[in-house]
Amino acid sequence: MDDMLKEFVVEALDLATNVEEHLLSLERNPGDMNTLNAVFRSFHTIKGGAGFMNLSAMVSACHLTENLFDALRTGQVPVTPEAIEAALEASGFVADQLTALNNGTEPDKLSTMPKSLEKMLTDAIEMKGVSKKPAATKAKAVEAPKPAEKTPEPAAKKENTGELDWEAYFRAVTPAGTLPEAVAETAELAEEETEAPAQREETEAVKSSLSGGEVKQSAPAKEESIRIDAVKLNVLLEVAGESVQAANQAAVLLEKLSQFKFDGQAAPLMSALTETLTRASRYSTELQRATLATRMQPVGRLFQKFPRLIRELARDLGKEVDLNIAGAETEVDRVVVDSLYDPLVHMLRNALDHGIETAEERINANKSPRATISLKAWQEASSVMIEVTDDGKGMDAQRLRDKAVSKGLINIHDARTDDEAFQLVFLPGFSTKEVASSVSGRGVGMDVVKTAVERHRGAIRIASQLGTGTTFLIRLPIELSIVPTMLVRTDGASLALPMATVQRVVELPETFESVGGQPVLRDLGRPLPVKSLGKILGYTPASERVGIVIAAPSPYILSVDAVDGTADLVIKPLTCISTPGITGTARSAEGELVLVISLSFLIDGCKTRERITA
């Protein structure tokens, strides 16, 4: 793909994604003129670029949709469900074509505009019998029809007014292609009053420009942003992280050197070295933060892809569902945004197929026949939280246990609590569907969700109430390369715990109370089980007299030999081996190798999968 086409595809994909969001908003608020105008402008912009790139099918779809929204915003055609449906189909067709181009399909290999889509759009335009211009044929689709711009005589006068046509005069002396399309004037005052606000502003701007003598050659638009290859950005981030690590190690060495006495000429040299290293450390940290900021993207870029998915899948399943989105402005590392699409698709499809009842079932359960799925994001400390909630029938914990036992995935003594039973859906091969469908039931999907989340050092939990609904909560680090951690030690080994799970540090007594054979310590009035981190990971702990209260659905205390403080570590994932509970490695400021404990491992109560499924 050449650079010009690539630039068009990237920008058009953003516009197409926003169009779907606007259309679904318009379905709820048909009289929103701002949204009507925004959709019109989006299709008009895509059409212009597609015409320049000779993408005839895309031009045809955009042109017909543009005609439809021109009629909608001028009031010639009312906003009806049929019009919204036709526009959504057109938006989907355009998005599919752009996605194909983005995936490497040659422009001349793209599919043509379906006849069914052309008919839908034409029917929507003519549904009230309003006389419209014939739609553009495919043979002429590359050059989208535009209002003809003729060069007027300099002294041309408007009809019946005797005044010069200043707008036509201005367009005659301005290079072609540098102005928006001409605004069509009407002879009737009633039509003039219904002129779109954007068009009136354009006319006034032209007149103002003429009266102020500001006619000049158009200058190139100032570039406010540039596009950078993601690979180059990743390399820059890795170098920035290593520079911070090196600066930290230099600071530790300098601190050790300061314990010695330096006389004579060495004293000012040490002072200068200290000042220089302090400045270098500050700049390297600022460089790293600035580089990280370039990778941050709002999750709304991901969320905007789902309204169309929910709409189409709900229609296929014969269910009535609304998708509510909140927190779309929450920012997270772009790698996380890119990797979350498939997991969220699985969760939304499962919510529709498994969780949401049919309209008849919901009415019988005294619920609204129209169900609701909520997709919400927010920032919590150094983590981003993503929640998928449905108001469906909820999950039956006992049924989940029975199904897992019958499939041989667990034994009858496992998953005793409801919370543990809900986690069974993440086991490979688990499904409650008796017959597989095109949507779900083959025992794949939710295990992929958990694997994808944990790959980015995240965790996922389930809360459900039978008859009320189910909530999936994903916790992910905002920044993937740097993780705030607490450094601890057990059996001489240095370990790092993500600060997202650490509540506080407590001193442990020599003896504990025992409940069911498990040592227990009261913390803030609540009895919490005490678990040895060394024993869990296979170390031989010496004297674990320090406890760390872990924030989890079932809180507990993790005992360690010592706490060495906190640090922001540059994490390197494990690639050659897989060790339960360990997500990666890092280097401390002293240069010591540190093993980083997995966030999901801590939230799950330090239980390995082997122990759950034994």
C-alpha cells in the first residue's frame, strides 16, 4: 500500500468508526441536527478521498448515503428506523472495504457495492415520495457528482437584486479545490430559513473574507500531528526504559561512593558528578514518561467498534439489546487497546448468547423485554478497569460445578465457593451449551480471554447473581513497560509484587490462630488467612515475620522474610519458560535480578491452575 492510500485508510477508518456511534445516537435522538450534520460531513469526506483513490464502490455508497443525509437534515425525509438501518449498512460496507485495504487487499480487488445496499439507500431516500436526483451509477462513481462550478462574468448579478454575486466572484478567482462545495441558494425565503447552520457559516465566511480584502492564495495546512511506525515507537520506549534503569543504578553507585571521603581536587569532582547524575536521572525519567504518553490511547477507539457488533448479533439471535458505553475517554497503552478487541468480542457474544434472555423470557421474569449490556472503563491507581455487565439471567454456580465435574475438568471437592465456581468458565473446553452454535458452545473463547488478559499482566474476575445479571471485571496496567512494585525477599530471593494489589504491610506474630488448619490473623477486625509466598513458589522461607495485605475478592495476607521498599521496574516478559505465578523479570537499582509476581496470580489467591483442576 502506498503512503497516500495508507494515510487515507487510517483517517477514513476513524471517520467510519465515529459514524456508527453517531448513527446509534441518532436512532435514540432523531432530531439531533449536530449529529445529522456530523454524519453528512463524515461520508462527504470519505467520498472525496475515495474518489481521489479511484475506489468506485466506496464512492457510490458514500454518495448515496450523503444524499440520504442531505434529505434528512433539510427535513425532506424524516429520520426513520429504515433510514438508520440503511446508513448503518452503508457504514459497515465502507468500514469493511477500508479494513480490507488496511489488511493488504489491492484496490482493484475490492468487492462492488451490493445491489441490496443500493436499494436500501434509494428506498430510504424516496420513502416519502420526495422527488430526488437519480443516484450515481457505478460507471460514474469515481467522480462523485458535485454542484457545477461555472466561472461567472465578473459583473454577474443576482436575479432580481441588482447586486453582484460576490460568492461566485470569489470562487472564480480562487484556485479550484481549495474551497468547500458551493452553497445552493434558493429563491424562496422558507427554504433559506432551513439552510443548514454549517452552510450559513460558510457563506458568511466567504462574504467576510471578500469585504476584508483577505483574498490570497491558500497556504498548506499546518501539520498538528505526525504518524509514527509502532515498531519505532516500541524501540524508543525500550531505550527510554533502559536509560532510566541505568540512571537508577548510577545513583546507587554514587550513594555508595559518597560513603568515602574525598579530599583535594576529588571533592569538587564528586559534587559535579552528583549534580550531573541527578540531572541525567531527571531527564531520563521525563523522556520515559513522554514516550509512554505517545503510546496512550483512549479505549473509546476500541469501544466504538462494538455497537454495530451488538446490533447485528442481537438481530441474528432475535433479542432486543441496548449497549451502553461509559468512560470511553480513559487512556491505556495502545498495545493493550489492540489486544483487547478479541477478548471483549468473546465476552459480548457470550453475554448475548448465554446471559441475555429472549423477550418472552424477560417478560415472564418481570423484566423489560429490552435488555441492557454496559461497557465501562475507568482508571484506578496505576490500573485501568474495564467492566462488561449484562442484566440477564445470571450464572448458576451449582450448574457450573456439575458441568465441570461431568467433563472431568475438576473433582467434586473443587470450586466450593460461588466465586471459584464462576472462574470455571475460563477452563479450556468448558461450556454449558449442549449444542454448539455459530455464536458459542464449542468450549473455546473464555479461556482465550483470560490468557489474553494475563499476557498483559492483567486479571479478570466474575460476579454474578442468579436472575439479575453478570459482571466481568478486567484489571490491566495502564503502562505495560513500567510497573510500580513492592520489592520483597524470601529465602534470599528478590521478588516484586504489583502495587495494584498491595494494601499495607503488617507485622506478623510468632503464633497464629487456626481456622480449618489455615493460619489466620485479624486485620482491622476481620480474620484473614495467612499464606507463605516462599512455600507457594517452592522456596524455603527462613523467618517470615512480615505480612502484606493483598487486595483481592477474598483478601488475605502474604507472608515474606522482608520488604526492601518500592520501585518502578522495567518488566521483561518470560519467553522461553512458563512458571506459575511469575509474569516476568526485572533489574533492581542495584542490578539484582528480580522475579515479578503475576497480578492475576495474586488476585486468584496464589492458586495455580494445576491445583484448581487436580
